Amino acid sequence: MAGVSRIPAYFSHSYWAEDRELNEHFWKLFWDEGFTFAVDPKTNPLSPTHLELMMDQSACFVGVVTHRQEERWYRASPFMVYEHDLALQARKPRLVFMESGVSAGFFPAADEERVAFNRRQLPDADRVKSAIGRLAGRSGPADDATRGLLGTVGLILPDDSAYRAAEPHIRRAVEDVGYRARTISLEFRDSFEFLLAVDECDFIVVDVASPFAEPWVFPQLSGRFRPTLKLIHEPPDGRYQPQPSKLLSGEALRAAEPADRIAVHWSDPEELADRLRDLVARFYQPRLEFETYDEGVGYFHSLGRAQGSVFLSNARGDDSLAQRVGRSLELHNVSYFHYLRRNTIELGADWRSQLYANVAACRLFLPLISQHYWASEYCREEYNIAERLRADGRLVILPYFLGPGVARQVTFQGRAIGHLSQDEQVAVISDDVDNEFVGRRRLEERGGTPGESAAAPGRRCDIAIVTLLPEAHDALRRHLESSGSLTETERHGTGCEWIRTSIEAVGRSSAYEVVVAQPCGGPDGVANAVAATIEEHQPETVVFVGACWGIAPDLVPGDVVISNRLYGYAYDELEQTCLPRTDRSHLAHEGVAALGDSMRLNYTYWTERIFERPPGGPRSDSPRVVVGPVASGDAAVDGSGDPALRPVLVEWPGLAAVELGGANAARAVTQARRAGRTQVSFSMVCAVAGTATDGISVNSARPEQEKPWKQYAADVAATLVVEAIRLAWPSPPRRAG
């Protein structure tokens, strides 16, 4: 059926490895009947708006619902129930295949066909052809005229001071991506004027919980199935409590995803703009809709594979093969780094330190070795890094030899593929990568540990704490040991040392799994340590802990700053000044930033756990916790009076503090997110070790004065983090569901 306009169906399916053949079976049945599938890869974080857009652009809905005995009520994936609910809401023609044991009541058959099946005897083409034909008759190709084009985004915002201040930021965030923002008026004579206005929009930005919002708007949009980006404003002064609409989410969606992914919770307009820019940029990406049968097979074959990234290394003369391998990895849902196709190293950044971080963040290193390879300085550097990591058991190298005589510098088994066609070379490499990650997943399922195999993955954790200061690392260890937490220590090839521990939390049914990482190599080693920690332990949150110089006038040594935003600066050797880098701004985790109020108002006794005492005698009051923006860079400064820091203070006059090292940690988190490896969030907690008035510098030339204050500050910061996890961490442990 080459050249035929296919019917695009939203395909709801299992992501489990044991269901690969099941998915492929139904894929073939539908492809042969003129359909194609649009899917939401599991590597992406859930975005209800994105799924609504996908459903809106699809001609129909197809679901293969597999039995899940462990899911009460549904006996199926709650996410599949949610996807089916979207199809019902969108009034899409539906055809659902249900495995024996699934609770049928959640997939009503009022206006659809429903086919039961047993996986031991899957339905063949003759049995389901008529049902697929009837679905085709009720569907038809979608309109391709505007697909892929960025249109208009409607804004329906409450008429209150918070949204009046936020509206320019929202508009700019949307338009930065390429959409056109348009305010939808609620002043109309006839309802069709409003309906026509919203129908002309790709999606609508709307508040779903404000008392100032018109209560009829969101129900109208929901009933009409207009994709919506849902906002919930949480006033910092607590003047009202948001009351989300009952239509915001059902039980199935809440069972599938955390509440903070269903709607965008915000308090600060600039933070909201940053989050919207990231979300809306994802809508800009084309949805995964299979163009060929083999593309669909490749995708389904990739499901159930263990998580991990690939570093694709080649000389410039072999770019053609490398780009085809990269495309194959994309089709198989494998994240990877390649200097041309997937390069996350920032323009102007030191490539050697960034290169190390990117190689260390991968599980597999794939060198395409030809006669050009060893002549390339970049290739030699990449290979040397990979060999060091391999020797430490943290990375697997799969070398491919593209011609004779090129394997002389490789001391272990590789694969010669120079005699194969390029199609065959790509197929061999793709199969090897798949087998490697499938084998790792099986090891996971057997309860394997990293020591069993170089390919075995690390155990997932909830929180990764990273600190550059030896004093902070020692303080964290001391607090963990005093609490009786079971700890173990291991070392990574980057020189990063990890403490693995569990922290029992008040009111939680499970403990938090926590990793404490201490980099080596100064600030430049932070990025490598964070990248390795993300790849090895897959945390939900990275918290950078350290000491800082207080900039805000009311801060005194021992106070704690929780960053709500991180601003980066770079030191200019020629001008001997710190230059603001607006491209290195990082938004911190909102929930962790909110801990400032919780610890200050509800858990003031956290300070009783501090071991160290301030130099010169006790404070007249307990350490305070404040929330604010922090500047971080690549060079030490001597406080707000340092002339080198003046450009930073002019650019960001509201800074609470300045510190060293956190920007590298935040950048590594951002790069991992952009590479599709993770959705980890970033936070920073630092205690004040010096201010402009006390004459003590965090990085002064007077170590006899510096060390006591740094040691005290490090202990205060460590205490707050450990106690916050124990008492008030914003998200539950993964094991608690």
C-alpha cells in the first residue's frame, strides 16, 4: 500500500518487554489494513496537554489492553484507562482489544467494538479484519494541511493581580517557542463567538483552581475537548487556597502520575515562564507517528529495555554511517550522544571537561573505528575516557572495525563489519545495543547488583545529594551514621565517591533511598559526578549542598539559603571580572524551595540536630531558612564587595547569595534532561559561611579564619537537608508508590 494515505490511530499499548510480540502482532494487522499508529514513548514524562494534542490529531483510538493482576480495580494499566478516557472525551472512534482478566467496566462498549483475546492464541487477521474495517469506515485520514505547523495558543486567565503580572511572562514563553499567543475574550453576545475562538487555537492556557477564574470555562473546554495547559496558582502569601476542578483528573490519571505533572503549580511568574517554555517546546516536537512498517517494528522491539544511554564515537570521515546508526537508535528509543546529531555540549564550553561528563553519563560506548579514527584528537580522547570508565566497571565498550588493520589499539573483543553493506552494519550495531540493554534488564529482574557485571545498572534512588566541600560530605556522613542509617560506600571511575543510605521518614510507609556523592577535581569535577550519579542511580532529585557568601543584607553566618533559581556567571581572565551568563539560568525544584516555609514554620526543632557550634560562641538566635536566587560560577569571589562580582549584582540585584560549583551541577542535570535520559529535578541548599560585614570569605586567603566558619556552615546545611528528608520532603519515596 505504498503511497496510500494511512489512517493515523492513537495507539494505547503496554511498555513491558514481555508484551513486545503482542504489540507487533497487532501492529502488523493494522498496517496491512491501511492504518498507522501514533504513540507516546515511555521515555517522555507525562504531559496531559501533549497527549490531548496527540488524541486531537488522531483519526481514531486503538488499544491493546493487557492484564495486570497487581492493579486493583482496573486489572490493567491505569495509564491505559486514562488514555481510553481521553478517547471517550474526544469522541474518537475506538477499537479495544482486551486480554482475559481485564476489568471490562472501565472500557465501556456503548459506541465501539471490543475484542477479547488470550495471549496464548492471538486473534489472526481473518478474525479481526471486519472489526478493523468498521473502524476504518468510522474514521478516515486526518487533515494533514496544518499538521506540524505552529498556530495559535489561547490564553484564558483569571482577572486578578497575580495573573496580570504573569500574563506577559506566559505570552513570551509561548511565543519564544514559535506559537502566537492570543487572549480569548469572555465578553461575547453569543456563545458561538467563544467556541469559534477556542476552536481556532492549538491549545488553551487556563487556570483550573483559582477563585477568580470563571467556573464555567474549564468545563466548557473539557466537554468540547480542546487541549489545555492547566495552571494552578499558589499564592505565596496564602491569601486563598486553590480548589482544583473535579474535571482536572480522574483516579486513573492520579494512579499513573504524580499530581505536579497533571497541572503546572506556580507562585513566581518567572519560574512559571521557565516551566512553560520547556513544556511548550515539547509540543513543538513532532509526535512519533510511524512512517514505515519497519519503523513501528523497531519501536515495539525496543520496549522493556533497561534504561541507559549510548555514546556514539566516530571520525568525520564516517559521519554517514554514524548518522544512520543514530537514526536507528532513535527508532529503537535509545538515547545517545553524538557530536553532530545529539551534541549537548554548550557553545563556548570547555569541550574536554564536558566530553568527560557526557562519556561518563553513558552505559555503552560505540566507537566506529576506521583508518581515520586514531588520527582524530577528539576520538582518541573519547576512547581514552571510555577505557578508564570500562576499567572501573561502569561502562561497556562495543568496538566496530570498519576496515583491516584498525584494531591494533583495541585490547579486547570487537566486531569486524567492514565487509558488510551499510544497511547490514546498522542492523548489526542496533541488535548488539538492544541485546546489551535487554540483558541488563534481565539482570535487574534477577536482583543483580553493579558488581555482578560491568553492564549491570545501579539501583535507583529517590534523592542524590552532591557536595563539593569535604566538610559538607563529612557532616552528611556523620548525620547519617548518628541516625542509624545503613550506609555503604563505592567509588566511580570519575573519582566520585558515593555513600548509599536509607532515611526513614515520618509518616511515610517506606524509607527514602539516598545517595551522597562527593566529586573529585574541584568545580570541574561536579558535572562529571552529577552525570555519573544520574546514569548510575537515576534519582528523582539532585540536591547540591554547600557553603555560600551571603549577599542579602539580613543574612548572617549559619543561615541557610534554599535556591529557587540559580544564575550562572563566568570569570573573564582578561577583564578580571565575573560576567553574567543568562543562558546558564536554572530553575530549582519548586517543592524543595517550598521546604523553606515548612522548616521555618512547622519544624523549627530541626536546629537541635546541628552538631557544630559557631566560631566565637553561640548565636543569639537559631539559624534561619530563607528562599531566594543564588549566583554560581567558575571562580571564587570575596563577597559583595569584590569588584569582580559587580556585573553579576547589577544584572541580578535580588540575589540572596553567591557560591561555587552549583552551576556545574545544574548544567549536568539540564544536559541529562535535554538528552532524554531523565526527568530529574535540581535543587540547592547552602549555608552562609561569610557575609560582606563580618569579613569572612568562603574562599579567603585566611584559612585559619575560613575553615571554622565553613565547617559550621557545612554542618548546618547538612542538618537541614537530612531533617527535611526525614520530616517534610515534598514527594513520597518511589517504593511507596
